[in-house]
Amino acid sequence: MFLRSSRPSDDAFLDEAIGYADALNGVARRMCRDAALAEDLVQETLLKAIKGRDQFAPGTNLRSWLFRILTNLWVSRYRRAGLERATFDGPEVDPISDGWVSAETMRQLRDPEQVAISSLLRAELERALELLPEDFRMAVILIDAQDFTYEEAASALSIPMGTVMSRVHRGRKMLQKVLIEQGRSLGITKADGHAAGDAKSEPPANLQAFREKKFRGTP
Amino acid sequence: MTPSSPGCRSFVRVVESFLDGELEPSALIEGERHVASCAHCRERVALGRALKASVRELTCAPMGNEARSRLRKSMEAEMARTPSPRAAGTSSPRTRSAVVGLSFGLVAAIAAAFLVVPHLIPGLFAGPFPGLLAREAPREALAVSGDDDDALRELVAEHVHPLPMDGIDIQTVQGLEQYIGIPLRKHFPPSRARLVGARIVPVQKERAAIVQYELVPEGGGAGAPRRISVLVFDPRRIHLPSVLMRGDSQEIHQVRTTRTQGMPVAVMEDNGIGYALSGDVNEAQAVELVRYVASP
């Protein structure tokens, strides 16, 4: 009996790896907030992958492996020490309850024609995404933008699957909360959000205070 | 149906998994049935999908053709600079193509021999550290019932699925000290273990290094070399479960052991540097090896 393990050639490895360049770049851009730095991060990620291609087990998930290299590089090299370690205190740290938001309010937050957030709130969503703590942002981006499974995201971020689920949940809730508040202040939604149930005891998110706190101490 | 109805309350608990396609088929069908009958949850799902779609849109950043072409050239150059062992006709121990012309019966017989013979002749397969296989864990190595820990999980994950190294020789490994703030100068002698490389790893939002070695088989014997991985960290910044790292001076050279994801891990602290070792070894060997690499 002859057993032969299939191992892609170097060229095939390179082609497959570079196929993830856009996805890596999308995530790197959100992490670095700088196009040139993001490109450097992607390049270093792929060069490390090439250098260590023999350590990749064929048949396993290359995308997940590449994102793991990227996130490790980001944390160990690119992230400015301390500045990105946003931790929340005050109202934002509490688990966000599934407070009462009417179907009408939720409908008003969406674009009626496209399956996306209302274009009036798009800029707010972008800002809210940037303000998410880095760990939450990464989890939300991998799951929502890159369609990772929880298992893949857990492998890419080197964290347990339960932690991925919790970070995605909390990240999304924070985004929703900001959108509801902004929708209300822009007059897009009516003032019924967070009006009943558990949400009663929850102080409303104050985006301005949130941003001031976030950027305090940033040079 | 109202948002406070039992059906809605049950659905809210799984709505994220529903959106992410992570529900079991039966739960998915149940969820879809609920969504079809509940306007409120239908809107909840629609908002969740809209949020996902918008995040996807916001994070879409395709590389330009020029950048992509630059990237490809760098990758090709890197590939030429670091030829793959398999391309050169040699095979790495973990990844080589296996062409085996042995009958199943013969394979089974060899496997059985490996299982039985070491018990009959204990000294024969002692490996690179004679006596270790036959020896129990030293008495002073305290076994700790293993609660998994992020740092140890990272060590085991790196050992099982290693990522590319940041440094592959003594000099470049030493150059990584600037990232972790502690010395990386203790290594096994080449006669015992070959340095494979080291890389910086983020642990508990701090940086540590994982150094990997291949144990040299005793007498230059053949066979796939066994690997070990050592997490070198600053115990003031990276905390293992307290039961593994007790800082009192009487226990300064105490080796403690645990198991993480089925792998033995031996931990020791020396002069303010923490060492956690795991790999293709048993617990007694892990203890012996960590003591070797950590001791002055």
C-alpha cells in the first residue's frame, strides 16, 4: 500500500496565500488606521508565511493561519504599546442588556432599499467601529466582514471559542447602542429605544464622553 | 408575539449564532420558524444582517494592482531566498511527503514492537536524556492539577502548530530580547538540542518569547527528532496560575508541572525569568529539561 500525503507546491502556496491579501489588508487597515502601515503589515505577514511555509500543515486552514500570523505581528510589533489597550469603565463596561427597542426603531436604522445600515448612519458606524476596544473590533471584523466561523476566529486570535462569541456579542451591542443613540439624536428614529425592561437601569451611551475618554492621553 | 414572549426570549439567546450560521440544523429550523412568525424578531435579524453587511462594506480594502504586484515580487524573492526543504529533496520531519511501501501487517508488527520492547528493555529507547523515560517525575517537582491558562495554551498551540520564527540562530534570537525585556541567552548545548528558532508571542497583552528546539537523538540515531518549546517570560508581567508560580525564595528553583490540552508542561522561575516547557516529551523529561535550561 502506498500512502502519499498531498502537499501543495511552493507556487500553489504562494498563489493561495496572496489570494488572501485583500482580506488581510481590510483587517490590517482597521487595525492600523493607516494605509501604508497596513500594507507593511500585510507584506510582513505574507513574507513570514512564505518563510515558514513548511510549518503550515497542508489540509488545515491557511486563511486562519495567515490571520493568526497577522494578529500576532500586530500585537507584538505594530501596535503602539499601551495606546491601543482600551479598557472600558463606566457604563460601557457593563454587559449590554437586550433592552427594548421597537421593531419600528430597528427598521428606521436600516436602509430600506439595501441590506445595510442607513446611509445617514454609515459614518457613525465607522467611527463606532474604530472606537471599539481592539479585541472586540478584531472579533467583529473577522466574523462579520471575513465570514470566519467562531472556530476559525478562535484559532486566528488564539483565544477560546467562547471568548470569540462573547467579544462579538459585546462588540455588536456597542455598535447597535451607538447607532440607536445617533439615530435618535439625528431624528432618524423615534425616542422609544431603551425605554423599558432591563435597559431602564442602564445609563444611555454618551458618545462624546466615550470619545473624549478614548482619546485622552493619546499623543 | 411580543418581545417578552417565551419564544422571543429563547430566540434572543441564540440570535447571534443564528446570524452567524452557527446553529445546529434543528435549532436553525426552529429559529427560522420563530422569525417567520414574529415581526419583532424578524426586524432584529434584519438589523443584525444590516450591521454585518455594513461592517463588511466598511472593512473592504482591496489592494491596488501595483501593491499586489510588489507583494508578489517580494514573496517570490523570499521564496527563492528560503528554499523549502521539500523542494530541495529533503524532507522536514513534520511535513515530508510520505511514500511508504509497507504492508499493513508489517506496520502493525512494527508498531507493536515499539509498544512492547521499551517495557522489556528499558534502557534501549531512553532517547537523548538517558534514564528519563524510566524515571518518575522528581519528587521535588510538584504536580499541579491542570487548570488551563492562556499563556500555557499559547505555548502548546505554538508547539503543535508553530508559526514562522522571528529568529533562527543564537544572534537573531538574542536580538528579540529588546521586545520582551528579559535575556534570551540560555540555550541547550548543540549536542543535546538543536535551536530551531524563536518568535515573539503576545501573552496577556504582554510580549514573551517561545524558543523551539529539536532534541538530538542519543548516539545520532535516526528517526524524526522530537521537538520541545520553551516559553520565556517576565513573571512580573505575565501571570501563570498562582499555584504554578510562587515567588517565595525557598521555592525559587522549584519546578512545577501541569498538563495543558493533554501536553505536559513544566514551569520554573530563575532570577526573575519564567520558563515554561512543553513538547514531545513526558512529564519527567519536561521537568529535567526546564531545570536544565532555567538553571544558572
